[in-house]
Amino acid sequence: MMTPDDPTARLLEALEGLDLTSADGRAGIHTLLSEIERACPGVLLQQAARMELRAIGWRSSSEAPRAER
């Protein structure tokens, strides 16, 4: 359950107000993504790579079936 102090809740609340069809909205998402990248370098590219791999049907090691012993 998300609480008001939860970073995920705050991020979702901020995203709800962005209109990506407007120049201001696109500037806002750019700023947000820049701040995420500044705080955690490489995390956006890593997530994008995971999304691309899932799109082509690649399964991560955590999703792979485990062999019976």
C-alpha cells in the first residue's frame, strides 16, 4: 500500500499532471528523467533494455524455468 510519503506515490502524482502533447509537458518529463538519471546513473538505459528484451520475448534469468533436481 502506498502512503503519502512513499516516493512511488509522489512520482505517480507528479506524472498525472504532465501533458506530453504540450511543450511544457515534454520539458517536464525531460527534467524528471534527467533527475532520475542524475540520481541513479544508467538506470534508465537499463530499464529500457529490459523492456526491449521483453518485447522480443527474451526471458530474464528470474523468469526462466528451473530444472528439477
